[in-house]
Amino acid sequence: MRCSIADMRNKEVINLQDGTRLGFAGDVEIDTENARLTAIIIYGRARFFGLLGRTDDIVIPWENIDVIGDETILVKHTLYASPQRRSQSLWNRFFGG
């Protein structure tokens, strides 16, 4: 099966470990030296219309992608919280936390 990068953006990503919907593939990482796709990126969701920042982006390495289907991408991914993006939210800038 052939799939373009534009086609990847329309595919929903589902975690096989717990069945959660992670979102839609928003971008890809490409190793330009070896011409290989290294990861897919799911952009974080906006909090309160984007005023309170966004949740963390999810980067899924190519090794964790199990199946790329017509409408979905099945992955094995363990979610973890990263404090880096939280410090950038508007709420934290003004009210701390």
C-alpha cells in the first residue's frame, strides 16, 4: 500500500495498548540523510480555545507503529506527562502552577 504524507493527516491514530484515540496524524519526522520516516506527530489539543495553551504533542517512533490502514493508524504507545509544554500555557504564565 502506498500512502503520501498528505494522506497520513487524514488518518486517526489509535493506541493498541488501551484502545484510546490519540488524535489525527498532524505531521511526520523524516531522516533526510537516510530518506526514512522516523516518527509521526499528533498535535496537542487546544485548552479553552487555545488561550490556556495546548496539551503536549505526541511523538510516536516508527518502531511503535503496528499497522497503517486506509482510515486508521494502529500504534503501541505508552503515554507520559511532560512538564515542558505546561509552562508555556497562558494560565501558568499569569497565575503560576
